[in-house]
Amino acid sequence: QEQLAESGGGTVQAGGSLRLSCTASGRTLPNFNVGWFRRAPGKGREFVAAINWSGTDTNYADSVKGRFTISRDSAENTVYLQMNSLKPEDTAVYLCARGIYGLGPNPFEYKNWGQGTQVTVSS
């Protein structure tokens, strides 16, 4: 009955920032990995970033390194994605999911996907 829900999306100008939240609810299990993916129009799910259960290990797609930061607040059961220096190519629906193996980029290694939150970056 574990569910994940994303929030924090919106529309920003290029160079701006947004912070996305991924919050778990229901009968959640402790100590799980979480990944962020994005889906642009006409494209499949693209890996963005992932974080382990303790928050000590992270993984980022090359396209967002140096701009995005993933973190988690265990007390609130929430994982965050801080997005800075946003570019128009970052426009997509952003989704979070629970990792079932590690912090890899393969969406088949994640489950319990949220519904997504729209991020739009204009020039």
C-alpha cells in the first residue's frame, strides 16, 4: 500500500530554480532507495538522480550534474530534488519511484511510481 507523490513543479524562466518533493505515504517500508526520472513529450522515462536509504550515496545523470541536488529528510519521509540553472531541455514531467536494486538509471529497477509533477522552463 506504499504510495509516492511528487509536488513542487511549475513554470520558470531559463536559469531559474525549483525544488521538487517526493513524499511516501501508506504502509511505507524504511530504508529504501529513491530515484527521480523525467518524461518529456515523445520520449520515455529518462533517469535524473537517485539516493540511497541513508542519504549517503547519490547518482546523477550527466545532463544534470552540477545543477541538480538530490537529498532526503527521513523524519518527513521525503526526498527532494533541488534544480538550479534550469534549461528549456529540462522541461518534462518529473516522477519519483522506489529503487528495488540500487541507484542505477534503468527504470525497470524501480517501482511504486508517483503520478508526476510538471516542470516547464521557458527561454
